[in-house]
Amino acid sequence: MNSSERRATFGLAAIFGLRMLGLFVILPVFTVYGDNLTGSTPTLIGLAIGAYGLTQALLQIPMGAASDRWGRRPVIVIGLLAFIAGSIVAALSTSIYGVIAGRALQGAGAIAAAIMALASDLTRDSQRTKAMAIIGISVGSAFMLALIVGPIVAAHLGLSGVFWFTAVMAAAALGLLFFLVPPGGAQSGERRGASLAEIGSVLRDRNLLRLDYSILSLHFILTAVFVVLPVVLQNSLGVPKEDHWEIYIPVMLLSVVGMVPIIGVGERSGIMHKVLGGVVLVMAVADLALAETMHTATWMLISLWLFFTAFNVLEATLPSLVSKFAPGEYRGAALGVYSTSQFVGAFLGGVVGGSVYGTYGAFGVFNVCAVVAAVCFLVAIGLHAPQRLQQAHAE
């Protein structure tokens, strides 16, 4: 990468990461702190956790297309301002319904596709996959940091303090956009936007659809697991809610140790599309293990390590695979569909996770996640090599 590409890639990765930190940071705390909100029930807690996914899903493709037509930066600015507004609404709310409204408004800042499209605009084709991988890694890093920061902030500032923290993170991301990311990218009038025909092409591409379903499943599982995991740590293992970060830190650090060689071998050998199915299968095994080890600390920690290793590998590599398969002339549309799938998964995971938890407990939620992962495995193993990789082998 040249210096401009490095600035663009790491600046956009930081923006994406700060925004996702704001979304992820409530996952490890909301179930155990949300009980104090007026009108709280397990189903509504799950809805509050996943509500941002619904508005993200509805707006991701339109905002990705808008960034093609009117420029990436204006769309990113509007999205971050909407996220800040939603954070403030949730921070000031004392009822579960107010928090749901705030989370939905947070999700209205649907800028994932615009950020990834801007990264594509500002990098050469030879460096684009690397840029997408770095942005994907920033999401995994934000998730790891959220598991540590969330319990600490909530212990000192309460649930409202967590939402004020998310507003500050979005404001910091806005500053990075203006002061770190170099100028350039699609501007108003430079592109005509994604047409229905182009979006239709994306929706007919079987490899892209497999990746879209994979990210949907991944975020369904993530959100559903975190509807119950904080409660399991507190009630089954006896870990006080303010000390949950002491569990997450070693597990997440060890998951990085497991993640790095998997991604390294897959990328160097050009077989990441084949590795994908195996990692999803590990996720399914981890979900089953979580259901069976809820009352045994050592085995629970091992199960969590498997879960987070699989999650981090998938979170870091799926955007890179999409960039390899997506046609260059409508990459914004392809990334919009991908991001929409991600947030549909988060919404469904919150709603289904909360409902299953209210009826069948944590055991039921972990088993539902295992079934979702098993179906995803069957989908993922049909993924073919990207065309460019096939051509390279042919030569």
C-alpha cells in the first residue's frame, strides 16, 4: 500500500470500528442491566438488543446506492449523526420502549456499505482485498474491545453511561472522517448509482448469496448468544456482572492466537473459501458445547474460546471474500446486500433469542444457534473459488 492507501484504509477501519464498538458495547451488559428498565421482559430485551439491525437492514442498500449517486462522505456524515442522536435517545430513556426507539435510530445510520465502497474507491485493485480484510479485522477488534469496555463502563456509569459512551465513539469517528481519511472517492454526479438490474445481478450470484447467508447466520448467532451469555456468567457461574470483563479478556486474547494461523494459511494458500465451511462447523460445535457446559467453569471457558475463535475468523474474512466475488462496477450494491444480510441476522437473533430465552432458557438459545450454524455449514461448503483465483490456477 502507498501512504494514501494506508491513511484511507486505517482511517476507514477506525471509523467502522468505533461505530461497531458503539453497537457491540451493550451486548455484554444489556441483559443484566436492562431488567431495571420500565416494562422490561426477556422478549423486549432481545428486541432492544437487535432493534438496530432492523433499521440497518432496511436502509443499508438505499444508503449504499445513495453513496454511489451523491458521494460516500455525505452519506457517512448523515449516518454518524443519526447514530449519535439514537445514542442520546437511549441514554435519556428509563423505559425499555425508549431504549428500543434509540437503538432503532442508531441503526438508521446505515453506513457500512458506504464505508466499504469508499475504501474500494481509495485503493488500487491489487490492494483492495487487503483493505477489506483490515476493515473486517477492525470489526472483530471492536467486538473484543466491547466485551471488555462494556462491563467496566456499565459498572461505573450505569446503562445510560454506556449509551453516552456510544455517542462519544460516533463523534470521534466523525472527526476521523474529516481529519484522517484522504479526499477522493465517488462524488456527486460521478456515478449513476446502483440500478435494479445491478442489484438483481448481485442477488443472482450464488457465491455472493452464500456469503450473505453466512454473515446473516453469524450475527444471528452472536446476538442471540449475548441475550443469554451475561445471565449465564452471573447466575450459573457466579461471576458478578461488573467482573465479566475478567472472563472475556483471556478468552478473547486466546481466540486471536487461534484466529491468526487459520486466516494466514487460508489466505496464503488461496483456500479461504474452503476453510469457511470448517470454521462454521466449529461454531456449531461451540454452540452445542455452550449448552452442555453452562454450569462448569473450565469447560464453559473452552467452549467460549472455540466460539470466539470461529466468530473472529468469520468476521475478518467474509468481507474480504465478498470483495473478491463482487463485480467492480457495482461493488457498492454488492456490499449493501451483504451488510443488509448482516443486520437482518442481528435483528432476528435478538428477537428470536429473547423469545426462546423466555420460554426455554439459555439451553434452548444455544441449541437454536447450533442449528443455525449447522444450516450455514451446508450453505458454506458449496462456495466456489473466486473467478480471479480460478484464472490464476489455470495460468
